[in-house]
Amino acid sequence: MRRRCGDFARGTSNYVTVRAQVLAIASLAAVLATACSPSAPRKPPGVPPAPVTVTREEPGGDAADPHLAALARLTRQPWGWRNDRQDALHVPMPDWANWRRVTFWGVPTFAGYRYGDGHHAVLGVWVREATAEESATSEACLDAFERWGEGSLRVFGVEVGPRSQTEARWQRGKATVRSLDARLDTLLSSRAWAAAYAAYVMWPGTCTVYGVAVPLGDDAADEAAARAVRDRFVREGFARMDQHMAARPAL
């Protein structure tokens, strides 16, 4: 069984800054790591984890590969919602009870969430000031969001695969959705993620973006599972965003 280890500070998540073209991916994917496999007895390969072992800390439970088991849950469990600290948004996520609200150290998010202590997947929400032009449509909002990070997110280069753009119909209209794979190669490691992010027109003078990033892992099974989770958000998840507060929240 492969060993997966991360290097996170307690209570927050470390990050790697990258260029603005993949701002949403970088801000999310940079806080991803792979969890250290515990020494407890494991189920044989292919056997689901015992329900009693599935926890918020390790949603993969005692499966032979907890990461793959956790991603499998994200492709099958029903959708639910978690709120932000101001209760301005109810943010959609599968297996909602096993996500933890977190702060990503150094990444200015409106709200952040991780799936398991091993960061099997991460979610981020950004609500930021925008001009009238930038906040007029969801596509303009998403373009402005990517430009926003251009000055500070160019320390490392990221190789980006083909990007696709779709739409999601949510409670108040159209959300623009972009999805892609991204890879960061350094002298010490190579990391890749499947990611997607959606932009919404909500409060006047603001842009709201919601994104997901999942590590692609080491082999074809890992990559397929990560993309399946990402694609579920694209097909089903982004449309479920709930603007809970009518008045503009504090930014």
C-alpha cells in the first residue's frame, strides 16, 4: 500500500503561490497533501471501509486505500450544505457532515473546507469587491477573479492542461464554470490536481467564486477517481449554491 504524507501546520493549511492563470486551482490545490496512512488494520483491497471507521478525520476509514475510498464517497454520497461563518452562503458538498471548515494560511478566502485531515479534497469560496463591469456577468466575474491574483501568484510555474468552460443554472441565474487539470513540478516533488471553479453574480459590487481541487495521485485509479469527484461538482454541485443572506456580507 502506498504511503501518503502531508506537511501542514496545525489548524491551518500551508500553500504554494502560483501564477494567476490558475488562481482558483492554485489557492485550493496548494493546500492539498496526501495523508499519512495509519498503522491500524486495513480491509482487503476492494472492500469498503467499515462504517464505524468512517470519520470526519478519515472519511476513507479502514479501507486498504483510504484516499480512494474517500473519493468514492464523494462520488456517491448525497449532497448537503455547510455555511460560512456569517451564514451568507450555504455551500454545496457531498457527504457534507465529513467536511471541516478551515482557514487556508496565506490564502484570502471567504470560506474554506477540507475533506479529511489528509486533505482528500478541498473547497474554497471567494467573495471580493468588483467593478460594475466585472460584476455584471458570471463570466466577467470569473475573468476578474483570475486577473486579481496576477501580481502575487507567479512565484512558481504551473503546467495547465486543456481548460473547458460550461454553465450551471443555480437559484438566481447562470454560473460560469471552468475545469482543468494542473501540475506543479519542483526539484523535490511533482503534484497534480483536478480542479474546477464557478463564478456567481450575487451581491452588488462583488464577485463570488466557488472552487474544488482534488489531487490526481500516483496512478490511473487515483486520476480517474479525482476527475470523477471534480466532474460531479461540475455536473451537479455548482448549481446547488445557496445565497442565504440578502444583504451583502462583510468582506
